[in-house]
Amino acid sequence: MNRRKTCFNILVLSVVFSLAAAIPQQIFAQVEKGIDLYNTGEYRDAERVLREALKADPRNISANYYLGLSILLQEKHRDALDILLKVKDDQSKAEQGSRSPIPNEYQIQIALARTRLGLKHYVEAWKNLEAARIEDASSSEVYVYRGVYYLQQEKHQEAIEELEKAITLNAKNPYAFYYVGLAYFRSGNGEKAIEALKTFLNLAPYAPEASEAKSIIDALC
């Protein structure tokens, strides 16, 4: 009887250990699925999957980061800001060797800047953009969002300068062309606007902003 009981206990422990080993893999797979959904523009589904993964592992920094981005791109800026601030705090508190490689400090600062631009919190957004520039001054993305910063405040010439710098750094960044096209359009330079927006459409023909770009080009032609 004791031998049978011992064998049963060993079997139970084996099952428990097998399940325990499988659970992290399941969480990892779910986080990866959420990231894939984000990368294909399925933001609502990404949010759902990532929230489910975070129930099992609420301190997963990468999952929280992509959840924040998924919510940001649904224009739920306040909710996104809360999550992204938590990401920054958790990443800062983590020991250097155990920090998640994604997001790095540059990615966090850009995400916070985008969120605060959506909320029109311009002072804080600029601080985030400056912090991102310090992390990577060669990134065209920094200058794209500096352009957006000025564009939202109708400072069109300043926006154009920042966005043209973004294009110089990366001539294949579609949103540098999209936003500079808007800046030229709003400042009355239709020829430059058409040229920039056509380049945007060549680089990103299926982007959500493509229909607006086509409308502006049609209006100007």
C-alpha cells in the first residue's frame, strides 16, 4: 500500500512539475501572439490577448509595453499613459542585468511622447522627445514627432524643419513624408504637399492615413 501511495505521489508531482514548466511557455506564446497582432495593426485583438497574458504575469514589461501601444493606437491616450508610466517605473526599478531588452529607454520615451501629444500635454511631450533624442540622436522618429509637436500647435515652418531633418536621416520613413506633406499643405505650399504625400503613398500605400493623403492630393490637383 505504501509503495502504491508513493508511486501515486510521484506521478502527481511529475504532473505538477510538467504543468509548471508549461505555464511560462504558454504565457510567452500568448505575449508573442499579442505582439504579432499589434505589428499587423489588429490593435483591439492585441489588447485582448495581452490583457489575458498579463493576468498570469502582471509584471511582464514587454507585454505591458505592447499593451500600452495597442491602447495608444486606439486613441485611448489616458489609459495608454497610465500603462506606459508603469512600464517606465518597472523598468527603472529592475536591476540592470535583468531588464527587458524591449522596451529600451528610447522606446519608452518615444511611446510616452506620442501619448502625451495625443493628450496635448506639450511640455511633458517635449521632455520625452528630448530624452529620446539623447538616447538616439540619429533616429528619424524623434524628428517626426518633434514635427508633429509643432504641427499640432500650427507652427508649420518649425514642423517642416524637423520633418525635413527626419527625411534626411531616413528617406524611407513614410510618416516623415506624411506629416511634412500636411505641414506644407497647411502652410499653403500645394506643390510640396503633393510631392511629399505621393512619396508617403508609395512607401505606405495601405497605411490608415492613405485615404486622407489621397484626398488632399485630389483637392490640390
